[in-house]
Amino acid sequence: MQTITKYLALIVLTLAVQLITAQENTNEEKIEALQAQKEQVVNQEKEWLRTEVEAIDEQLFNDEISQEQANILKEELATKHALNIENRLAIIDNRISLLERNEHVPYDTGANLEGFTIILGKDKDSDEFDTGSLYIGPQKRKEPKKYDRRTTSDLVFAIGFNNAIIEGQSLNDSPYKIGGSGFVELGWAWKTRLLNNSNAIRLKYGISFQWNKLDIKDNKYFQEVDDVVALEEFPLNLDKSKFRSTNLVIPVHFEFGPSKKIEKENYFRYSTYKKFKIGVGGYGGFVLQSMQKLKYDDANGDFQKDKIKDYNTNNFVYGLSSYISWGHVGIYAKYDLSTIFKDQAIDQNNISLGIRFDMD
């Protein structure tokens, strides 16, 4: 809590210093800044015109408007932005004239430099597909929406049960506890529409951290002898015996399902909010760390806690995964095609089943 308070105090102090500095600027400095704004105004309006013309071209390409309609819309946009430049430059010139006539302008006339603003989260005028933001700086005009946003991004979080498929053995005879073995996945994903005029098929890809944990039962632990890993009986009574691997993977899924098309005057979006979707794909990446934790009382009755890192695990991990979702929540399963260890007495492949949250 103290650390958060310190950061908040630092932000407030920084903003206060900036505001005080802005107030102490001389009229000459303010005029120089306003002169520089004139060039920015021209560049901004040209850039906004270019973006809006691209949206019209995309409508024309999708046969949503005719060539004649496109030409009329472009002429209207060109006229609008030309007038915008003229009006905005006149406003700046008036501000400069006001500062040149007055040594100090204490009231809000627009002659002073633009103040600072803080935007946290979504802007009140944004739609549900716009990501939130944290912005601290001079007030600025909102950029026009892109007409067609084919790629979006979102946070992915999954949690559930974990175990292992062991060669020649069923899950009912697993040496790992069902309740104590689990997995967690946290990542960021991008989703791209694959068809021009439909959102039925999407490619979902990203980067994720995976934590897979196995809770070993029957007083056993992993023992490595001559680079071969096997489950062995521990010589003392174990309170806990757990094995965990941490992976960094790149998941890729083909996602299928219906969408709702939302059309506005200057943009359209596809929404999968409260829609059924299914994803089929896989993942591949690296094993960042493997570690076994043992808790027990030694021969003298003293409590011991051992952490044994970097077993003879595979450096690479890859597998298959799938999810079935309704809106943001779904059922998620993944299976490692790669074995847990490079050399093991019996092949073991990690398997997970849980709940997945896609914040898209």
C-alpha cells in the first residue's frame, strides 16, 4: 500500500510541476507554441482526411457504394477538412493576437496553452470494441475510428485441473492427486477475421505463460538417476510432494462461430458478445523452469523444505488445445504431445481441463 501511495504522490507532484511550469511560461513562449500548432493542425486534418478516404475506398471495394457516391463523399470530405484547417488556423491567430496585446491573460480565453488531461479506461464516446487507455498530457482530438477493424486483441486467462497421461496406465490409476494438481494460463491474444465479408472464421494467436502442477501421492517423488527420471518411494514420510513446470508458449487456434454485425455511419464491427464459439488448434514454446517441492520431517524431527530445480525436462513443449465458449467464458482443454521429461522410465504427457476466460 505504501508503494502505491508513493507512486500516486509522484504522479500528482509531476502534474503539479508541469502545470506550474505552464503557468509561468511567458507570452513569447506561448506564442511560439501556438505557431508550431498551426503546422500540426494542417498535418492532422490531412491525416484524418486520408483515413476517411480509405474508409470510403473500402466501402467501394466491398460494393457497398457506387463510384459516383464515392466521388461525392470524397469531395464533401475534402471541403470539410479544408474549412476545418481555415477555421482552426483563424482560432490560433486570434489567440496569438490576444497574447500580443496583453501581458497576462488570467481568464480562460483559449489563449493559454492547452492544459493537461488524464484519461483512464474507455472514453465516454467510445464503442464496446475500443480498448481502454491511460493518457496523461495535452488535450487532443479523438482520432476517427477505423472503418473496418479486422484484428482485435484481448486478455486470456484459464484455470483448472491438471494431470498426466501415462503409458499403459489409466487416469484412474494416476499417481497424481486430482484435486491438488492444477494449471493456470495467462496471456494476450490477437484475433483476425479471415474472410472479407464474414466473421465466421477467425485466427486467434498470441503469447501465454502456462503453469502446470502435479501433486504426487503415495509418498513418492521424482528421482533422477543417470539422466532417467522415475517416481520412487521417498525414504521419509512426505507432507507434500509437488512438481511444477513453467512454460512460455505461442498458442494458435482457428475460431468458428456466429457474430453480430454492427454498422454505424463511418465504421462497422463484428461482435461475438454472448455468441457461441469453438476454437481448435495448438501451441508450442519453451519450458522456462521445472521445480519439485518436498516437505517432510527429517530423522531428527526437524521440518525440511526442499526445492529442486531444473529436472531433466524437455526444453520445448508443444501440444493440442481446444475450447468451447459462450461469450467470454468457456471450457478449455490442452494436451502436451511432448513428454514431460527427456528421458523417463515411462512416457508421461501433461493434460489439462478447466475454464477459460477470453475478454474480447
